[in-house]
Amino acid sequence: MLITGATRIEADPEKNTKEVVKVKGFTFDFRKAFLPVEFSAYNPDAMNYFESLEASPKNPVFTKVWGQQVSQVIMVKTVEESAFGGQKVTETPRSNRDFVITGASSEPYVWDDEGTMTQAEYEQGLADRELALADIKKRQDDYNATRAQTQAPAAASNGTGFNF
């Protein structure tokens, strides 16, 4: 993983969240394309480790990390009072997926070395990512433009009134 930042987020008892360090950076796919990622570190030693690296986009840290994916579903309950009759209770599921770092290499890889990754490769990877994103945006804009031209007129009202 190429780490470009680590931010500590304080615990919030009102929202029932724990203190965490969000580790941001990039991983790579089989084509060596940059894929942005964000991982969480809850272990106090891990939080201190990632903050002590002082990683930034200008000074990235290249290392190996591992962990686990934690998924949970939280039910949000909403109660709406009624002038008469019973209350309207709505339960809405909200899923949360977090990628938690449980370990990292004891020594980061050497940065700006031919054996790992050079600054030039890093800059080229970021440039290639920007070009790919611009191409995707252009294709989406072209699709939306052709779709707007062939859009059918809105359906006429059948005059039955409002149904819910």
C-alpha cells in the first residue's frame, strides 16, 4: 500500500463511534493502475504508528498492510407521532463496511528505489488515473447527451387523482 495520509478522528459518544485513524492511500491492480483506498486503524499502537509515519502526497510511505473487512447492519428506528391512532414506526437498515488494519510490515519499503517504486512511477500513476477518470466522465457525458435527445415525452396524467 502506498500511504498518502493518516488522520485521527476522535471518539464521539453521542454517535457511538470509537477513536480511529483513517489511513488513506493507493493500492494497485494487475495493470498497476492506482486504486484509492481508505482503511481504519483502531489499535492504539497502530494509530500511533501510522501517525508517526508523517505520510503525505508529497512524501508517501510504501509498505505492506493486512487486516479484515468488518460489515454490520444498523437498524435506524424512526417514530412519527400521529394526531389520532397509533404511532408510525419505520425501521430502516443501514449497512456499514469498514476495512480494519490489523498489521503492517515492521519496516516500510525503500521509497524512490528501482526495486520498489520511484517518484516518477508514482507521478505517472497519478497522471494515468486522472486520464482514466476524465475518459470515464466524457463517456458518461456523451451517453447522457444522446439519452436526452431520444428521451420520450412524459406520460400524461390519467386524471384519477393522487394515490398513495
